[in-house]
Amino acid sequence: QVQLQESEGGSVQSGGSLRLSCAGSGYTYRSYCMAWFRQTPGKEREGVAGFHNAPKITYAKSVEGRFTLSQDNARKMLYLQMNDLKPEDTAMYYCAVTPSDWFRRNCLQIEYKFWGQGIQVTVSS
């Protein structure tokens, strides 16, 4: 059974930093994507950063230069270091994982099979 557990969200003032962690279990894929998405009420879910084990990392333009994705394959961990946070980064953040074609490496442009419960990030101005 695939499980994803997010942790380390929280609240911070504008310009501050937070790190998100996602612990995965119950899967072994030769080729996969693992990513962070975010969503606010009334808006569509947005891809933030994705990792393909080729390896390749993809970022949304809105977070490039501020967020850094890292991954520990052996422990099935995915991390998102978020710096210079802005109020518009406020959202529920979700971790997701899915098996993926080896040659489809933009992990923000595919459908995901498994999702975590989500964790809140709040940035105040």
C-alpha cells in the first residue's frame, strides 16, 4: 500500500523560509516521478516542483530561484526548501508519486496515482 506523509509545514512571515518533507513507503518503481503540488480554495491545483529519477528536476516558474527540491531515493524522501516566501505561496501543499515513463521527465505535466494528505503553509505579509 502506497503511503505519503508530509511534514514540516507551518507559518512564516514574508521573506522567511520553510522546509517541507515527504516520506514515501509501499512502492518500488524503476522509473517514477515524485512532486509537490499546492492548492488554495477556489483555485486549481498547481505543480510546484517535480523530481524524475533519470534524474531531472522541474520547477514552476513562480518558484524558480526561491524553492529547491531534493530527494533521498534510498529513504523514499522528498524535500522542498522554500526561501523568500511570499503571501501568494500560502496554500495546502501535497506530495505525490507515480510510476512514469523513463522518457517523460517533466514531472509537473503528468497525472499522479498517489497523494499525501497535504500540509498547510501560510505566509503572512
